[in-house]
Amino acid sequence: MCGIAGFINAELGPQALVHLLDSMVTRGPDGAGIYHDGPIHMGMRRLSVIDLPQGGQPLFGAHGQVVAFQNGEIYNHRSLRRELEAAGYQFVTASDTEVLAHGFCHWSIEGLLARLDGMFAIAILDRTRGELHLARDRFGEKPLFFAAADSGFGYGSTMLAVAALPWVTGEPDPLAVDRYLALHHVPGDQCFLRGVQQLLPGERLVVRLADLSVRRARYYRPPLRRTAPVDDRTLAGALERAVSSRLIADVPVGVFLSGGLDSSLVAAIAARQRPRIDTFSMGFGDPLVDESAHAAALARAAGTTHHAFTFDNDHFLTLVPEVAAALDVPLGDQALLPVYWLSREARRHVTVVLSGEGADEVFAGYGYYASVSPQTVPGWSQRLRNRITPATLPAVAPLLDEVTLATPSGFPLLSSAATRHYLTGRTGVQPDGWEIDLRDWLALAKDPLQRATAAEIATWLPDDLLVKLDRMTMAHGLEGRAPFLAPELVEMGLNLPAHERRLGGVSKRALRRVARLYLPPALLDRPKQGFVLPMEPWLRQWFAQRGGPQAYFTAGLCAGLHPTAAAHLVSDELGRGNPNVRLLFALVMLVEWARAFQKKCGHLSRLVRGS
């Protein structure tokens, strides 16, 4: 179930909802469900994964007084169903969404959310109390946007569906533009367009129908605490439970297999539970970034049915506009392109894929964590004498630190404030409430490495990696799942002692030990291989085919950029021996996204207003 939308407005009719749902048909190609009650309009597009015959939505509780829709999957729905049945609730389907309807009645929204293990965006109408409840999963695997105004309230799984509503202006937000140019993604709850917000991971919202007043609250944030080391068998058990739960489906399931530690571990465990499971890998012509041979070796060892593909220059030039059009929000991650193509190929064989997202953030895999990682295992007496506490840690740096040119995690910025000012003509962009709250939370971390990885879990993970996985898979009606984001596993990994997560030059130490239970030694001894495509020649060819930077940036919408400044910057960079390809690719994706999005949004807005 992969696309929801709805609104509360007395002027728009039922046909407007149909248009919104039609705009996200790739998220749910198998059917639609709608509910209308006066000015309240709710709906979904369905990708059939669980209870194929009867799992359509909406589903009801309290004799029709509770109306539930969701985008996603509730992995522990069977155990919750048993609890509810023991309490006297009767089910008419095997759908996980019906568990949400009855669970809301039995436990309230807070109690329900506290029990869920899943990836989801939920919309539940409580007709008795006159309230609409929205909620997003703990780590932001599924998106949920909304727009609130005196004249109406709307929500949806895509920013497009919300931006097309009459009370949304659609102008770029200066803070979002600034953050995008620094990070190639937009973190936080303020979206790229003014008037459109997104629920944060682990956040819920309630709308009072009488006056459309909105209240937001966090129901979950990963606890930052100090714990004793977890033994390898305990960690392995949590990982096996995570993979097993994410294999549950009534349709074929596969695994994205890059050849690295994380996806290989998922594939090896999945293959033990589902022999001959399909695995999918993407190779590259450059041996410096190609891991396809390692993926094939793991597939042979695990006994999977393996499918391998190769990405090259021709694919780059063809896919950039196609990928940008499939994106609902601007994103400049180079890995978008091969993930999009791999998703298209995987959909020919399966409906669900498991992926390794989250492992690097939870178990400290990135190389730039080295500066905040211990170099030796501390002795017990040393820990007593030099115990690190939040009070002894340095102050949390700004999200965009102009001194280090990095985020609080150590992630290097694409550009300085001066460069961003040159590109937009704006300066003095101030932190918002989300950033202030983020820094307050990070100040609770017990050691520098925990702080760095927590920063990634709150920013890079939900607003880059999970956006990429969700949008690229959903563009092809494929559901992506991330076992490393099972709450039990995240809390276990995030709160390991720092030297169990990273020590000197060795990353993910505890996870590597567990991996020896499942993987060939040759794979375990390989260093982490960063994902970097040969972007410089591709970008040169891209601009050359479009008449150069000046012609390209002045040809149409540039989404908050000054076209002449952008053209001059790109020309200067391409004239250097080592251009900033991260920034250049982010600029291309921003422009391509904006032009495609404006066209789609304009068309959808006209349909909605004419309904």
C-alpha cells in the first residue's frame, strides 16, 4: 500500500481527490480506495503486498466511526492482531491496515504508535471526536507531506499532491534552497516549497475538524544512552528477526545486493530463510567503484538467484531527466541513477526488495567518522577517570558549519555560505526551530561518535538515503524495505560503546563480528568502498549537448538560483582541473527536478481547481 492523499475543504469536490491519487499511480498501480464525508476526502493508491484479495482501503473500526488508511507495511501486524482478537475485536481481512483501525480504538493513537514496527505513513479519521490523525514511521522510510491553511488542510505521500492544492503558493523556500546547495538534500520539516511541510520521522499530527487547528508531537526519537556491550549472538538474533519480519509478503521478495558488507549480510540471512531468493546488483565500468564481482561471489555462496546489470555513460545522459521527473523532491545524490535503473529491472521479477540502508548510520560505517572515533579500546580504570558525559563534549556545531564546512556528523558540505549567496543572491538565512531542536537533542549524546551518527539518523538518512530508496523504487511500483531500521536493531547499534562501533580505521566492528556467522572471510576483510561515479566527463558532455552552461541555466526555471550566476560558476568549475562535481551534479538535478515538477504541478493544479 504505497500512496495516500486527502484534504478537508468545502470547495473541492470528490473528483479533486481522484486527480491527486492519479498523480501517484506508480506508487500504487494495483487499485484505489476512497472515502468521502462532507468536506473530508481521503484516499489511497494500492500496491498489493499483503492480503491481495481483501486488503483494499479504507478499513474501519468502532462500527465505522474510525477510518484508516496507510502507506507502508506493519511488520508485527500478526502479533498485534492476536492481542486485539483476544480483547474481542473481530477482523474481516488479513490486512495490516485493519490492525491500525482496531488498534486505534483499543490503545489510542499514542498506544498504537508505541507498538508498531513498520514503515508507514498513516491517516486515521476519528469521526466521534472530530479529529484526523497523521503519523510517520520512526526513521522516515515513508514520506508524509501536509499543508495547513484557514481555508483547508491537505496531506499526501507526495509533495506534488499537496503542492497542487489551491492554498499552496509553490514558491521556493529560501532556507530550503540554502540547505540544498550545501547538502544536495533538504533536511528538516520545511520542504523546498513554501507552505508545504513534512512530518518528521517519529512524529504525529492531529487536525481538529471543527476549526482545522493542527497539533504536532514527537512520539519517538532514538534514545541516546550509554549501554554495556551487546554480545554477538544477541546482535545476530536482532538482525535475523529484522530480516525475517521484512520478508513477510504475499508477493515475490528480493534483495538489492551491492557487494558491500551491509547488503551482503541481509542477502545471506534472507537466503537462509528463502532459498534461491532473487538478488540484484549494479556494476560499473570503472573498477575503482565496481563491486559487482563481490556481489556475484556472495550470491554464489548464499545460493541466490542473481541478476547483474552494468551502468555506463549512455545511461547517465538518458536517465538524468527521467530520474529528476520521478523525484518528488530535489535530490542531488549520484546513486539515484543506478538505483532507479536497478529498481526498474528488479520489478520484472519481484514486488518487494530488501536493502542495506541504515547500517552505516547505526553501526558507524562512514570514513569521516574517524575524527570522532576512539583509536584504542579504553581500559576500565581509564573510563572511570575520563568518563565522557554530554556536559564534557564540545557544543553541537550548526547544521551548516562554516568553520569546518561540515555538518555535526562530519559530512562535508558541497559549498560555502559565500558560494550559496552568489548562486541565490540571498544571505543571512537563519536556523529554524527544527535545527534548534536537533542541536538540543544531539547535545544529549554520550560520546562524540554517538553524536555524529545520531545527526546522520536525523538528517542524511531520512532526507537523502530513504528518499532515494523510496522514490526510485516507487517509480516502478516496487516496495523497498530496510531491515537495519528495525527499532530494536537501531537502538542496539546506536547505543553500543564507541569502540564497538568504530576503532581506529575499522568501521562497524560489532557488525563485522556478527557477519562472520554468515559471510565468506574474503568479503569481510575488504575495506568499505565509497560510491563515486566518474561524474566529471559525464557532466562536461551533459552541458556540451545543451549549448553550454549559459544556455542551459537561462532556458527555464532554476528553482531559486540566479541563472547567470549559476552559469558562471559552472563554467568556472569546468575550467578547473578538479571541478566540484558534487555541487555541479546537485545543480543539474535541481534544475531538472524544478522544470519537471513545475510542469506536473501546473497540470495537476488545473485539474484540482476545476473539479
